[in-house]
Amino acid sequence: MNYGAIEAGGTKFVCAVSNEAFEIIERISIPTTTPEETLQQVFAFFDNYQLDAIGIGSFGPIDVNLKSSTYGYVTTTPKVAWTNYDFLGAVKERYQIPVGWTTDVNAAALGEIKKGAAIGTESCLYLTVGTGVGGGAVMNGKLLQGFGHPEMGHILVRLHPDETYKGTCPYHENCLEGLAAGPAIEARHGKKGHHLADEKHVWEMEAYYLAQALMNYTLILSPERIVLGGGVMKQEQLFPLVRQEFKKMLAGYVQVPPLDEYIVPPALGDNAGITGCLLLAADSL
Ligand code: ADP
Ligand code: ZN
């Protein structure tokens, strides 16, 4: 049995093939260009194998509603070439096998709960803080979705008292993503995040926003664990700052697990998404 995985990101696609035990046999990385060009390379890679199922974790927004006529499409993405593109349909047309379909962050949540930092729990929220902010979750063992998928990066937050920046989100300006994603840090402080490691106020402000988001997710979903990934979270000093701010904001209102076990980095590192896609492939059988 072989599984195929497509972790479809806005800048790159990572594809992998694994055996039944989810051990990766081969993986490749392809720059994201047009759908036709990108998928041609994906197919060239998968054509070398006899696959039994494929799992796709895609950038979005995407249509995950089985009742929808555009189920499987990438919908309103700012990446114009991919707008209203039938991504799932193209993969299914090429390979007549089951194909699992969800968001990149839902796939990462699945990877972390089954093989990573949230093993042993029934519910895990995964938040990536990178070029954008996005969250996915597995709740009671199932991927979280309703009429669509969550868009946890675009929630509204209170402004930090020292905030000077208007926000980067083209839809909402100062939503969480608009204030806390990597490009917002760069625009506010004039330097990329990895050049700001020693600037304490940068990470205190970042923690102020992330902690508010985690408080909201906690109050709404009550996940057993929250995994924070993405490039910005490579600033490890953020973890204690986020936990501290979270504790202060929550003010003891609800009982939460010990914070150093509740708010954690991914155990799978950058492999959370691709691992989740392999698991999704298996689940689709
Ligand atoms: P993507 O979101 O495109 O998948 P990343 O998760 O790597 O990719 O996020 C890229 C963003 O994270 C950029 O804005 C970059 O400046 C920021 N970033 C990457 N590495 C670091 C780091 N070590 N410290 C702070 N910010 C970082
Ligand atoms: Zn927004």
C-alpha cells in the first residue's frame, strides 16, 4: 500500500509518497506557479508509483462542503491563477483512487494529533504564524469544519496600547493576521522577524495578539492542546511570553491544562502538514 500526499502552499508544493506505515519513500518540493504547470510536476512525480490513496492539504480558502457544487475548488484566494480552480477534480481525474481534501492547517492538526505533539488527545488546534495566520483543528477525532473551514487567522483582536501599525490584511486591515503575521512584523518594525530576535517589545506585542487569539479559541473550542507553528514561531522566546499573556488575560476564569503542556511547538516541525496529508490519504480509504 502506498499513500500520496500533497501539501499545497502558496509558495511551494511539497509532495510525498509513503508506505503503509507512513514512512516517507520520496518527497519533492515544487514552486507554486499556475495550477496546470504545478500539477503537471505533481503528476510526473506520482506517476512513478502505484498509489492507493492521496491526501491534499491546501492553501485556501477552499471549498470543503460536500453538498456544494464547487466542492474541491480553491475559491477566493488572492493567488489569481488559482481562483475558482477545481484542484480536487484535477487530481481525481488523473488518478481514479480515493482523495482526501482539507486545508493545510487542518492537515497539520491531524499530523500533530496522530503522530506529533498532541498524541493521546482527542482534540488539537494547530495555528500557523507565517506569511499568514491560519488555524485548523481536530475535535473529538474529526477535522473541524461546518459550511466551510475555519479561518482562525482573521479574527478581531484588541489593539496593543503601543500599536502604531494599521495592519496588512486586504480584507480587514487589523485582524489577527493583519497585525501578527510575518509581513505585519516586518512592516511595523522595518525588518524581518529573524533580525528582530533581541527586540523584546516586538515579541511582547506579538504575544499580546497571539494570546488573545488563543484565549478566544480556548473559550470557543476547548481543545486539549494548542500547537503553534510557522516561521514566526521559530522565535522560541515567544512561547513563554504567549503563555504568560494568555494566563493574565484568561484571569483564571476557566481551568486549562498546565500551560507548558497546553501551548506547545509542533513535534513534527515542518513535517506536520505532509504527515497529516498522508494520514488523510489513509482516512479516505
Ligand atoms: P509560509 O507561511 O509561506 O508557509 P513560513 O511559515 O516560513 O512560510 O512563514 C514565513 C514568514 O515567517 C515570513 O514573514 C518570515 O519573515 C517569517 N519568519 C520566518 N522565519 C522566521 C524566524 N526565524 N523568525 C521570525 N520570523 C520568521
Ligand atoms: Zn483579515
